[in-house]
Amino acid sequence: DFATPRAVLTGHDYEITCAAICAELGLVISGSKEGPCLIHSMNGDLLRTLEGPERFEGPENCLRPKLIQASREGHCVIYYENGLFCVFSVNGRLQATMETDDKIR
């Protein structure tokens, strides 16, 4: 027997650097090297784009997602390469940010 993909998720222009699956909500959240994080349904539908805070955007401060975690309650925590944590709702709304100089793995 061969496994076949359930869905093909599209929307990123660059390589995927992090991803999280929230089976309880039926969501897949992914981040790419030079782009925003995307929320897809498990069926492959693109639902939302998660944009970081405006003050960090631009070529010199590109938000590169490094780690993503989703909760059952519908929150998504993203850690960016520049030391920024962001919390988003599954509706794509930025709820909180925090900067750190610590190295997070």
C-alpha cells in the first residue's frame, strides 16, 4: 500500500521553514523563508494570511518565521528569526507581540 496526500497546500513563494497542525480545529499553519505565515484547512483551502507588525516589515527587517505552535483554543504563536514573538487568533488578528534577545530553539 502506498500513502497518498490528503491535500496539497499552496500559497508560499519560498521554502517552508516551520509548520504546525491543529487537528482539533482542522488547520495547518505554515511559515516560509521570506514570507508571511499561512493558515490552510486540512482540505487544502487557504483561509488566512498572518502578517506581522508593520514596524518590523521591510527588506531589512523581513519577518522570517522560525517556530510555530497552534493551540486548541484557536491561538497561534509564531517566533520570528529576529527575536519577535507574535500571538494571532485563527481569524488572522494580531493579539500580542513580545521581543526577546534570547536564542529560542
